[in-house]
Amino acid sequence: MSLPSGFGGGGGASYGGRGDKGLALPLAETIRLAWADPELRQRILFVLTMFAVFALGVHVPVPIPGVRSEDVVSKLQGGAFDLLNIFGGGALRRLSIFALGLNPYITASIIMQILTTANPKWKQEMQEGGEYARKQQNKRTRGLTLLLCVAQGWGLLQLMSGVPEIASLSIGLKVIILLFWTAGAMFMLWLGEQISERGIGNGVSLMIFAGIVLSLPQQGETLYRGYQEGLVAWWSLLIVIAIFLAATWFIVYFTTAQRRIPIQHMRRMAGTKMMGGQTSYLPLSVNMAGVLPIIFAVSLVGLPYQFSIMFGGEATPFGRFLVTLSDYLNPGSRYVERAIIGSFLYTGLIFFFTYFWTAIQYNVEDISNNLKRGGSFIPGVRPGKQTKDFLDGVISRITIVGAAFISAVALLQYISPRLSGIPQGTGAGLSLIGGTSLLIMVSVALETMRQIEANLLMKQYGQ
């Protein structure tokens, strides 16, 4: 199983075909036609049923004697905790059986893709092995997911050790909690696979999408409670809505944006017929790396905070050092100078990971060789090394734009409270109007609508 769509970019590994990332039909018309089709309606209803099962599981807590979820949340709010909680639909805040969410699987998928790219044997196996190679890769990914469930679950319990009731639990109870969390994470993965097989769209991506949607009421409640208590002005709410709409348009525009390189196919004789000679294009997505750079950057930025809790926080000298370091790495710090430093470091990490991911995913030498073997070329550019250098230059320039776009979206959730005048601490609900969550929501929604549209067009052609 590959990385969920919406996490890694696309649009540059092949040439020819339509290749557009936008929608050919109006959104309302696509939904109407899909609902009118019995098969597509059944698939959509199945997806909604799986969403209902997930929503029910989010509210099923792990039985931990003497532990209240409110006490744990008060100790761990902020940073990586909030991000994992949003992805899981609030499951982590409730200490639910789905507390780990799909984070172990996502991490395992990223690791396996990097290892496959770095290991020539695995790379060749994936290119030539067909369905058998994909099944083997899925087995390795699931095995690594199980190991990461245990590792991340234990790390989460260590982070919660600041709560006395958690710290006093016996090893046996902690193992039982890990079993509940591991079973919940694997069950979520199974739900995603069922959606991919019997529903529509990428199941894992849609499960993450559902988790973010489930977090909407809690985030909206945070802002509304701040308004009722007089901490948030009415005009601040209007600014938040305006920023949300502008950010959504901005993300849709850049997610569908492409740099199209014209490809000329050479004429050749096939029997008595002349074949080829037509022109197509090589579509290169502006946002090639998807949301992965933000995920990597957030993980690194959040490490000092997580370690500070494990080392006693403000109560120990080393813990205080880690807390201060975490504040300097946090773009949302309440100290302006630290927030500025954190924003620059955060942006630098996003640029680094954008270039890193693009480099391992888009091999310009392979693309150049494929064009040459297929008798195709870029007008005005000689096949071979010159084509490779040309593509390398184009992708490098596109990556700068893509990294700047991802950085702007990532920083928006930290800038928005200052733009809207919302006080520190009441802007938790603003994490949706920028950053990872909104980018994933828009990317997955667009990808799913494209798949629905493709099904409709295939049915039209088949009639």
C-alpha cells in the first residue's frame, strides 16, 4: 500500500494523457450525477457508513482506572499533541481506542518509501514485480506499522507520565492499554482498506479527512466560547471566516497548478500506417511534495517539547532547557522574538524536506531515458543529458514555488491569531484555517471528487 493521496505530490512521473488536476464538471453537477448512479451511490453510502463506525470508535475510551482524560489533556495541550488529536478526530483527547489514529501507518509508509528508493533491490522489485511485489511491500509496511504502534503508544504513555494516575499504573495495565491502542490503529487501517476496496477514493486518506472533519465542532466551540466570555470580538470572528475562505482558495489554486512541458512524439511506420507525430505534455505539479514537508517539520519542531515532559519539564534544569528550546522552535510562541526565530527555522525545515522529498520521488534521469526510449523529445531540447539538465532546472524552480506555498500555509495558523486579534490561548480553533489539517482536507476532497468524476466519465464512454 502506497502513501495516502494528498500526502505526497504527483503529476510528474509520466507523460501523455489528460493529466489535469482540476475538475472538468461543476462540483454540484458531479455530486448529483454520482448520487443518481446506483453503483456510485452505493459506494458513497458505504464510505459514509465507515465514517459512522469511525466516529463511534472515537467516543469509546480505553478503560484506565482512576484516570480522567481532562487531566491528561491539560498536561499535554499544544504542539504535536494538538496535531495528532485533530488527525484522529479528537480520539487522543478522549483517550479513545483510536488514540494512535493512523499516525503509525503514515510513518511506516514514509519510511518504506524512503527505504525502497534507497535500496536498489527493492526499487527494482517494485518496478518489475507487479502485484506480487506490491503485496510484499504491503506486508512489510503492516509489520512496521505494528512495531510503530507499540513504540508510539509507549512514547505516548511516557508523555502522559506527568499525570500522577498514569505514572502509578502497573506494567500490566500499560501493556493492556498498548493492546487497545494497537488494535484500534490496525482496525482504522482495516476500515481504510475497506473504503478503498468497496467505496470510492483512497481509504486511508479519507479516514484522516474524516478525523479532521470530526474535530471541526470542538474547534468551533473553542472560538464561540471565547466570544461568549468576551475574549474574542465579533469582528475577530469575521476576520477568521475571511482568512479561512481565502486560505481554501489559495490551497485549491496551488494544489491544482501545474507546469506543462510540451512533448513531441516522433513519427514511425507500423506496417503500412504512419504512427505518432502528435504532441502531448509532461505535467509537473507545483506542489510536488504534498503535505509531507509540514509533517516532517512539525515532528522535528515538537521533539524538544515531548522530551521536556519526559525529563520533568520546568521542575528540572534539563527539562527547563528543553522547554525554552521548544519555545524558540515554536512559530506560535507568545514572545514575538522567539516566534520570529521559530518561523524562520520552521520555514527552513519545510524547504529542506520539500527538496528532499522531490529529489527521491522525481528521478529526472529516468524521465529523460523514458522519453528517449519512447522516441519522444521536448521541442528545442536535445534528448539525453540536455533533457535531463532542462528537467532538473524546471523542477528546481517549481520546487521553490511549492516550498514557499507550503511554508505560507503552514505559518498561516500561527499568524492568523495575531491578524484577527484573538488572544493567546483562545486561538486553538484556528489550527484549521492553515497548516496541515486544511491542506489535507482540500487535497483529499479534490482527489476524491476527481475519482468520482473519472468513474462518471468512464460510464458515459461505455454507453
